[in-house]
Amino acid sequence: MANIKSAKKRARQAVKRRLRNRMHKGAARTLVKKVRACIAAGDYEGGMAAFRLAQSKLDSVARKGVIKKNTAARLKRRLNAQLKKLAPSA
């Protein structure tokens, strides 16, 4: 454990940040899983609705620095490509 006052404060801040980051990361992961579940079930409409929510959350998490910007972009790109395969031919 730290002895210096500023180091103790930094330790407290690190704990708070870690918990907040885990919360946001977990929420994003849950939304991505919902999109993948819709894709597996072949539900295009449900998948698109879930994808919009996941896309927003991934952007938000990347902006906060919880995950890297490129990781968010890669996840969105891959989910979108899978959804396009399910799209009904118009």
C-alpha cells in the first residue's frame, strides 16, 4: 500500500476508474452478443435494431478510452458485414 498521500489518492482513483471501465465494457459486450444472437437466429430486423444500439455503445466506449478506436471500428465492421449477408434481396 502507498504511503504518500497523492499515491493513496491515485490508488483510490484507479479503483473507481477500473470499475467504471468494466461496467462500460461489459455493457458493450452484452450488446454485441445480442447482435450475434440475432444473426445466428437469422433475424435481420432484430439484428439491425440491436446493431444500432451496439454501434452507439461501441463508439461511446471508444471515445472514453475503454477500448481502442480501431477495435470498435473492427467490431462494427464485422457485425455489419454479417448483417448484410442476412439482408433480404430487394
